[in-house]
Amino acid sequence: MKRAVLLPLVLTAACAGAPASPPGRAAPLPPAARPADAEPARAAQLAEARPLAAPRELSSVLRVADVRRTWGNVAQLLAGTPFGMMLLGPGQMAPEVLLEEALGPALAEVVDLGKPIDVAVLGTERPRLVASLSVPEREMPRLQERFVLREMKELKGHRGMLRVEGVREADPDDRALPRVCALEPGERSGSARLVCADDVQDLEAAAPYLVQVVGREPLEADARIEVPGRIIVEGVESRPDEDDDSHAGKMGLELVDAFARDLEGVSVDLTWVRPDIEVGFGMRFASRRSPLALAAAPAAARDAATPPAFFRLPRDTAIAFYTQGASRAELTPLREAFFRGIRDDMADEGYDASGLDRFMDRLGTLAFTGGPFVIGSGGDRAAAEKALAAYQGGKGAPRARKAARGALQSWFLVAVEEPAQAWISGVKELIQLGEQLDKKKKASEPAAGSAAPAAGSAAPAAGDAARGADANGGAPKGQAPRGGEQDKEITDPVIVRAPAALPAGTLHVELRSRPLTKDAPPAHTSHLYVVPAGQRTWIGVGEDDAAVVERLRVAADPGRDERTLGAAPGVEALRQPGSLAGGLFSLASWTMLAANGDTPEALDDAAKALAGLARLPSRGEITMPFAMTSEVLASGAARLGARVRVPSAGIHDVLALLMR
């Protein structure tokens, strides 16, 4: 089979999980809130409001629990920064001033900025705002005296709302209001609202929804923005046509379309936990009919503990992630779609159908099987910066280019809770089946330079690993590669002796790559290890063999606890049970992971990205922990939530990055 395809397939198998068995540090992250904890109360609150549908043009809802407090927090955070000057002005303008400019002094006086404000955004191209503001109870007896009020009988679905038509006892020139506003007296003490818009049509469309539905929902965060699933669907449907006509590409688009249709809404919220900020992300699914929704929001156990392997990752892990994983049944639709897309593409490229079936069946015993897994990654930033400087100083010399690309490569460790023998035998058999597929395909191909096969036949894939490369990237002369693409390199897996430093029985595979085109990466070798560790399997991958071996030793050897993530400060909160998934990352870690350096242009981009990180206040090294929860409701709906703790130093790094 195509050697370039084998590595991602094996890595996918590792990251999909096995059958379930019986850097800078951040402040502790509290456990992510369980959406179901408030479900009974929330259901009761929304029971009578549910029949009231959202406005047809609603594109988002912004909620702020306490404007004064949030404004003060933002002002303190942005003080002295370009963002602060841009958003708040040189005089740090107060929210009361902005409110008076928006509503006029008379209405501004009856608004309590210390209580929640809800804003509905209507439309997308030219958004219009409808705001619902709190009115203090003490102001209620005086409203009839201060304003001209009229019942809005045109709101057939909502009685009792009063249109504010003017200000009493004011100069004639001051009686008109800058916005169309209405007063909702409220059903209980302290629930009165003032709803304002630019025109009466928007007011009538959004006011009942803001008061009856949004205003009754609890708001635990300091600020939140919610986007209806309909907007996500419209965005997906309006995307430009894709050029990828492969089976896998079409399958991916179908999965995304189905996932968007399952979405009921998404949300982002902010909570100030001085001196840090917690950022929350949420997805609400009306159902889990799509394969992606079924896999992404599994029925997670409420008391599930963090997999112990997470804390065995090396201490210098820059990106770490664990998940309890979905069940095999929940992953089955996604697994079938994934394998079908790959198989059909390879069949079109001329691979033997029966051989592909055997290969996919064997891969299916490893990939998407369900259960927990752990993955960690890291790299040597200092070495990468030094190698990039030498590359640029040497004006792109081939040796310097190869060294710079190699220094950018990350190492990866994966742990699954399953004995290693299943993985060792599985990887060996996949390599063997791949070689058989290659030989059979090569034997059926016409010699280079012969007439191209007729359209629709099992045309050879561009850059096939078993075929020699020519100027067309491996395609026979006179025949263009499928889809206008060509393979740039060829990768051969070779089983070699494992180093004595790793446990007995370790499998070591060298993935030897060489270029097929002038713009391909230089020749390089990646190392794949499958390491037994009792009832657990560690899988390590990377180009720096010594770095991968050393980190596998740390993970698999109980005598090296002091060098693991579990011995590092700042990970205590990630031990708390009840999360579907969690982990940690930093800005620098994502930058290193994204910088592959495969081309001269990519090396230049990596040099710019790392230079930009070096100019940040904390160089992008601040670690940010996160935790995720998943809840499947009796109705078939589901909720997926995540919370990220961003330390104050990390906030300043993010702001500096955004201002570049």
C-alpha cells in the first residue's frame, strides 16, 4: 500500500483508544460544571417558556451578569495596553456614560448596571441590537410619573408590556427618546426589565423572547454569548465549493453537514477568577444522529477518574490530553464512514479490493474501538530557534535546511489501556498486508511510458510507494496524478531492533521517507515504538530517536516518577473525577506543533512565528489547563462543555498576540 498512508493510519489507530478495561504552571482549574446538575430546575423554569420561539433573525445572544463589575475587570486587565486605549478610550469611559448616550438621561437613570443585561443580535450582514436591562424595584412606583406609558396590545403572545412613548415634565425638545423602548413590569419583585431597540419591529420581534426565555435562564458566568445552531448550519451550507473530489473528502463534508444539523446551539462564556480568567465553551445537541456528535458527546460516567497514564507523561510535555473515550457502539458509525472513505479512494488508485478489505478489517481491530487514551507531545524550542537562525544566516543551505526542519519536529506519546501484544501484532500485520497490496498493485501496472489507462479504470495513484519517482511525482508519463495532486515523498516502514533501554518485547519501526519532487521535504526517518508496560501500551513517534526513547523510559518506568507530569505543580485539579476529557497546553506548544518546516516557505513561517512568540511578555510559555464534560439527556439531546483556565500572564500574552 502507499507508504505515506501507513503512518497516519497507525497513529489514528493509536489515538482512537482501546477497549475500556475494568512547563509554566497554571492556577488549579476547578472541575467543569456538570450541565445536568441544574437540569430539573432549569427544565421547570423553561417549561412554560419553551413554546415561545426565538426571533426568526436571531443570530446570537450576549449576556452580562454585572456590567459594572465586568467593565472594571476589563479596564484593569487592559490598563496601559493598546487594546485598552482602543476599546475604553483615553479617559477609561464609564458604562454609565455610554448608557446615557444610548438611551438618554431619563431612561439611563432607571437602569441597574449591577444586574444582568441581555442583548439579542438580529441578522448577520447588518446586525441590529435589542437590549433587555434590569430596572430596580425602587424605581417601579415612579415610572408612571416620569414616563408616558402605553400598553403594547400588538404583542399578542405577551400581555403587560408597556411602550415608553416619552418623558413627562421635560422640555418639548427633550421628550423624544433616542431608542424605541418598552417596560416589562415582571412577574415577581426585582424582575422588571427595560427593553430597547432601534425600531419597533425589532422590539416586537425580540422583547418577549428576551424577557420570557433568556431572562429566566440562570447565568453562572460573568458574560456569555450564545449562537443558535441554525447560524452554524447556514455557515456550513454557504461555504465555497470544495475542489476535493475524493471519497474521503466527500465523506468529511458529509460528516460536518450532519454534525451541524445536530447542533442546537453553541456558547462561549467568561468568568473572572482573579487574577485569572476561565473561558467556557459549550455545545448543545438536539440529537446525536450524526457520527461526529455521537463520538464527540458520549455518555460519560459522572465519577470517571483521570486515566493514570496521563500523569505518567514526561514532565516536559507541552500539550497533554486525556479522554475517557466513547464506547465502541458510539464510535461505530464514524469508524465505518472513515474506513469506507479511505478504502474507496485506495480502490480507485488501483489497489486490490480484497486486499484492502483485509487491511481495513485488521486496522478496525485497533482503531475506533472505544475506551480511554492519553496523548502528549513536546519539542525543543530553543534548538528550533537556533537551527532556524543558522538556516536563515546560511541563506538556505541544504544541510542547514534539513537541520532546521528536524529541530522543529515534535515527539508524540500515546497510551492505551490494553496489553501491548495486540498492538505489536497488529502493526506487524498491517505492514505485511501493506507490502502485499503494493506488490499486487505494482504487478498490475503498465510500464512507465506506456499508454495511459482508459478513464474510469483502476488508475495508479500518484507517487505510489512501490513505483520509482519521475518528474511527475511518480505518475506514469503521459498520465496526470488523480485530482491534480501528486505525492511529494515516499515512506517505507522497516522493522528494526529496539534499543536495550526499553522493555523487552518493544516493537521498533523505522519510517524511512525520501523525496519524490524538488519541493518535497529532505530525506528523513521517523521512529515508531510500541512499548509494553503491564496492562498498558505506550506508543512513541518522532524523528529524534533519542528524545522519543528517553520519554518512553520516563513514562514506562515507575522508578522515574519525579520526571513525570504527575510530579509537576499545577496539575492537581486535573486529578478531580467527573470529566470526560482534559489536559493542558500553551501558545508556544501549539506554535511548535504547527511548524512542520517541510518547505523553505514553511521554515520562514516558523521562524516568524517563533520570533513573534519571543516578543510576548511570557514568551507564550504559560500553561493553560482545561477540562471537558459530556451529558446525554433522556430525550436523546446532549451537551458538551469545556472550561479553560487562562492565568493572568497568559492573558497578557494572548492580548499581545492579537495586537501584532
